Amino acid sequence: MTIREPLRSLRDDVRSIFRNDPAARNIAEVLLYPGLHAILMHRVAHHLWNRRVPFVPRLISQLNRFTTGIEIHPGARIGCGFFIDHGMGVVIGETAVIGDRVTLYQGVTLGGTGKQRGKRHPTVEDDAVVGVGAIVLGDIIIGRGARIGGGAVVVKDVPPYTTAVGVPARVVAWRDPHTGQTRRLENLPDPEGAMLRSLHDKMMELEARLNDLETETELHNRTAHLPMPEQLWRILDEPNGRKVPYDEEFMHGTGI
């Protein structure tokens, strides 16, 4: 390996920071980024790992973890223009393969699913983006230009130029690499909207039942509660008129 290759990798990594992070204002600030420190230390450890140098690559990896909070196994293969934003809590396993211009956010895990030997970690192809706290497990492929949503748990391959979200992750959108237009493949779950629709349906049901009860009550009043005869009203209105026999019997205690 000539001196030009590390310098080219460093240049691409710095350019990736300027391209992906609007907060990067000048080269002095960029040189303070822990993600840049982590990838530089990893490239040294990976070079020694390929030369089968014992102990030292793992020592560099542990120093990297201690100083930056980013754990990268010396055996992981990482391409140019790699960008780790913030970086705290990022874990990259031994057999992981990362392409060019890949972006990882804090808390991302590229891990394995078992104790078997051989390829057991993900392959992340060029221009992919893995969101905050996402977990990518097993020997799967994250396609070129794919995007993984924050907090997703990915256990299956993700096709190129698609967006995967959820637990477990599923593809919900596809992006045209030429025009940049995005087409939805699946409607995202909306629990709050579903709850509001359920409450609306229940309210409409209760209103319909209330209308039915009001109709039945009005009909019952018309048929069961007949108006008092006019003759009885006249008797009651007469001050010295004849009394209803029942009133006289009641006054003498009949029926008590």
C-alpha cells in the first residue's frame, strides 16, 4: 500500500463530512469529528489485521472505542467517503462490508445473529444511509442507495433505492435514482388516526340509536297516553258542580 491510498481515503472521508453535515464549516472543525477519528484509527487497525499482526489491531480497536465511543472490529471492510454522524454507540462487526459514501448515524449496529463462523454480518452497499439507532443483523444486503429508518430492526435484504422502516423493517417506498422522485409502496400504520376513526364511528352509532329511541318514545306517547275527555275537564272546572263518585268514596276512606 502506497502513501497515496491513505491520503486519498482521508480526502474522501473529509469530503463526505462536508457533503453530509451542514454544520461542518471549515477543515479545522472537521478534524475534531469523532467519526473521522474512528475511521482513521480503523484503517490502521484493518491494515495490520490483513497482515495478520497479532493483538495490536484489537488494541487499536479498543482504544478507538474508548476515545470515540465507536466500536469497529479490525476485520470490517469499509470503503471510501464513509461518514459516521455523531457516532456514539455505533457497532460494526468483524465480517461487515461497507461500500463507498455510506452514512451511519449514532447508535447503529451492524451485528450478527449467531455464533457461526464465516460471513455473519451485513453488507451495506454504496450510498446507503442507516438512521439513528437502527439495528441490521445477519448476513444480509442493504442495497445501493437504500435508506434505513431510525430505530428499525432489519433482518432481511433491503433492495436498492428503497426505504425500510419498522420492527421488523419492511420496505415502504422506492426512490428513482435518476429523478429522485419517491413512490410509496405501502401505507404506514397510523394508530392515532385509526383511534379517531373508531371514535367517530362509535359516535355515529350512538346518535343513530338515540334517534331510534326518541322515535319510539314519541310513538309510545301518542298511542298509550290518550288525552283526557272534554266532559271530565268541564266537571273539574265547575266550582259547585257535581262531584265524581269516586272522590266522595275516597273522602270517606273507601279503599284505604
